[in-house]
Amino acid sequence: MKLTNATALRANAVLFCLSTCVAIIPSLILSVLFGLFDDNAPLLPYHVATIGLTLVVMLSLRWAARRAFDAALAAHQVRLLDEPADQASIDAYCARAWLVQLHVELQGRHCID
């Protein structure tokens, strides 16, 4: 497996795990508020709803990361380097650097200091 594919795979796995953690919180709160744990309700609809919310959060974060990357690229706060490998350099003063880094790593590039 190429190093860039491993980077993209790792970034997607981290994004999915983070999105799942974010999606579980409202699902758990709603289940407690409506007393769904006490009724022995079927769990499949709640699992499907949590996975659906996970995908919505994941796509929203990908969209926000793409917008942050485009804004940083237009403001010359990120540079894409081709030598020696697919790398990117993010300016220290970039306002949404973590979103820019997320987008860069989802594309399979490495961030350097």
C-alpha cells in the first residue's frame, strides 16, 4: 500500500470514529429523555439512525474541511509541495488549520511544519 493511500485511509477512519462519537451523544440523550431503554424497544432502528447521523456529520465535516482548504489556498496559507512526495505546508496563522489538515490528509497528502 502506498504511503498516500495509508494516510487517506487513516484520515477517513479517524473521521468516521469522530463522527460516530458526535452522533452517539444526541442519540443517547434522546433515548434517556424518552425512556427508550426501559421499554425493551428494538435496537435496530436506533442503530440505523445513529449510523445515518454519523454519515451526515462525516459529510458535513468533509464539506467544511474542503471550504476551509479552498479559503486557505486562496489566502496563500497553504502550499502544496510535490517534492519529495505529496506534502502540504500549512501556515501557522491559518484560522482553521485543523480543517485544512483534515482535508489535506483525506486527499492522501502529509502535512509538514
